[in-house]
Amino acid sequence: MTDEVLVDVKNEKLAAGSNYESGPEYELNLSDFALFLSVMKNKEAYRNTLSIILDEDIELDEVKVEQVVLNKEGKRAIRLDAWAKSFDNRQFDMEMQNDSDHDDVRKRSRYYQGLLDTPVLKSGRETLYKNLPSTVVIFITQDDIFKKDLAMYTFTEQCEEIQGLHLEDGTTKLFLNMSSRNGRPELVSLLQYMKNTRLDNPEIIVQDERIVKLDKVVEEVKQSEEWEAVRMNILDIGIQKGLAEGRAEGLAEGITAYIGLCRELDISADETKEKIVQNFSLSYDEAEKYMQQYWK
């Protein structure tokens, strides 16, 4: 997979992983791909998130975001959202998957699981399969893809004929569902925090200290210089989406969504108006009318 294709995949995920259609009410949350990556590269943020999900205290040795795992030439590679390795040699992959209708998330988890093992073992007869590390693949979704109203679904390999006989191959797949309130209180609270990232979110049922620490990292990220470049990338994608919506559904819808995005990204009113003029080919008077109506 070329660098250009990987960039296209990243931008596609960035656009799909954010709720740009929300217009002026749009809020940038941890469920949005860009913020998720920026926060999860922080080892403590990843550790606190993983600790709530797995319901265990865990120490991480290494954390990487957008980790590329190559495949054979001509075969599809993968870009992991947030990969980590613990000191006890377990691997974790955490994927923020807002668009669960575009493709089969379950089969995607299968493909990711397989490629995670690819670079681990060296070639040669002396390499033993028992040295494969345990892996946990986690997909976080907005919707309940299994329709059983659980906040978390856990899958491991087990025997169909003998109940309770597990394969114990070291693989686990977790699917987290933001739409359900059925789960451990701290897990439900984490998922609701991801969906609406503010500590005064009324859907957070327990103020777990790990969520409080996670929120601190979120705020630090939003104040960082690095975030400025990230949010400008989001803004560029938002312009294109706004223009597309304007062409498809009417100019007002596209401009409305764009103004909401600019507000959330702390773009000033004057700069927003200037960008509307430039990108939507409006006069300053026309742009001012939109600003008066939607900049609230």
C-alpha cells in the first residue's frame, strides 16, 4: 500500500469518524477519529481507558497510533487506530468505528486479528507458535451491531460440542456499544463520555477517577500546538464536506454544518466569515447573513 493510499484511508476515516452533519450543535468528542488519536497516543490516557474496558489494572510498555501493518504486495494492509503492548507482552488494538454500516465490522476484526500476528514471529523452524502474544482487538461503535442492548460483547474461540471448552489461543475480540446502558457503570460512563466528551455529561453515571484523568488529557490536547494542525486538517475536510452537502442538498445546509465546525474548532467569527466567502463563493453581505443566523 502506497503512502498516498494510506493518506486517503486516513482522511476517509477522519471524515467518516466525525459527525459533521450536526451543524451548529456539532461538538468534537472523543468518539471523533482525530481527537481519539490525539488523546490515545498518551500512554496514561490509553492505560486508563483500557483499564476500564478490561476491568483490570494494566501497565503499558508501548503505545502507538496509526500503526501500519503491511501485508504481502498487492494485498490490503491495515492502519491500526491505537495499538499498545503491555509489560506482560499482550497486544491491544483499539478502533474507533463510527461508521458500522459501510462494511462488516465483525469480519474486519477477523482481518485485523490475523494481520496483528503477521510481524510478530520471525521466519525459521526454530520459531515456536507458543511465543505468539495474546491479543485483544477492540472496536468501539456508535450503534449496537448485535442488537442485544449490551454495552460490551466479548468473543473468544470455544468448542461448539463441549460447553465451557475454550480454545485458549490467546485471542479476544471486544465490541463496545455507545447506545446501550447495560454494562458495568464505569464502562457505560466511559462510553457516554466518549460520545459527549464533558464531565458534566448527565449520562455519566459514575465519576470514575480514570475518566477524570482522561478528561484532563483531552483538555491538554485541545490546548496543544499539535492540535492546531490537526483541527485545521479537520477544517479542510469539513470544507469539502460542506461544499458537497451544499451541492447535494442546498447551500444553506453545507454552510450551516461548516459554521458549526468552525465554532467547535475555535475559529474566530471574522475568520469563519472570510472562509465562507472564499470556499462557498459568496459575497461578504451574503456571508454576514449566514453568520447572523447561525453563529450563536
